[in-house]
Amino acid sequence: MIYLFDIDGTLTPSRLRIDPEFEQFFLQWMKDREVIFVTGSDKEKTVEQVGEKIWTRASRVYQSCGNAVYQGGQLIQKNHFDLSPELKTLLNEFIMYSECPEQFDNHIEERIGLVNFSPIGRSCPQEAREQYYKWDTKAKERQTFCRMIEDKFPELEATVGGQISIDIYPKGQNKAQVLEDLYGPITFFGDKCQPGGNDYPIVESMCRQLEQNRRHCVLHEVKSYHDTWNILKEYK
Ligand SMILES: [Mg+2]
């Protein structure tokens, strides 16, 4: 059985470091199990969040929604995606017209195989990050931006990830692409499993494979790492 985990919001609080007690538990839990990660973040952020030990103990890590693949600490595969001037213009318009209460720097980040865009800016302090998330849950600004990007650039896909940003990449190069790479039964844990969330493509694809009897799949939609922790305790 492959145990596939999202990271942000599933193994850690959003953008924060893993809980030290859960880290110890999880390191133990990983022993003799095939554990694989799939996240929208890049390697540096993930290592910062889960720590070097957990990151290297995983059988494989799919960073940037599967657009950068690491095994044994080495980058073994990557996809290319360049931010076009047209997309950059649209994102700059979003920054200008965003109705979010406060804005900070670092809105556009080019990662391997994807562009991460944050209307509030990734340099925001933790408190502003949480306020934005609360505000956006009602305002649904990020969902609107995702729809606008996909309307204007049908060759692209945009999904809401984490608390303050969206991920943009060529159509189909979402988290679901990792399933093509993995064989056998999969148990997946994710927190953004609803339509528009960055775990949704993987969930949708797994449900299809399950219906067609192509793969045995187990899905766990969690609200936080506490949920994940409770479920994992049952596997002991
Ligand atoms: Mg997540």
C-alpha cells in the first residue's frame, strides 16, 4: 500500500512547521511503510515545514504539484513552465484590483513547473495571512481569479492552494499526474479535496480509477493535521 500525503494543512498547520509531537509520531509511523508526498510547495518550503528527516525518509516527494520529483534527496524529474508576459499582466491586474483588506510583497513566485500567485502577498505576517484566509472563504476572491485565468488561458489550470495563494500550471499538470507514476493501491490524505482545491484533481482521478476497478483507493479528507494524526493512530 502506498500512503500518499498532501503536506500543507494535512501534516502541518498551513505554512507553519510540523507539531514536534506529531513529528516524532509520524517519523515512527513512516518506518516500513511506503510514504510519498505530493504538495504545491517547492522543496525548500517543504523541508522547512516537515524537517529534513521526514522529507528524506519519504520514498519519493512530488513538489510543485508533481512538476518536480525528488527521490533519495535528488531531483529526478521536472516539467517546465514559463510565466508568459500576458499572464504576468493579468496577475498584476489582480494585485491592483484585489479587494483584500491589506497587501504585502511577493505576489508572484515562479517554481519548477508552476507559478504561485498570492493576491495578499507571501510576505504577509501570520496574523494577516489568517485574516485573509477568513476573508477569502467568504469573498471567494481566489476562486474567482482561478476561473478568470482559465477563461483567458484555456491551456492553463489554476487551483486554490494553502491559505493565501493559487497555483497555475499547464492544463493537466496538477497533483493527479502523480497517479500515472505510481502503481498499486493508494491511501491518500488531503485537506483541499473539494472542487477548486489543489487536492481535488487527485481525488477526482482516484474516484474514477476506483469506479473503473483500476485501482484500490482509500481517501481521507482532513480538516487539519489533528485529523490526520487521529486516523494514523488507527493504523498502529
Ligand atoms: Mg493542503
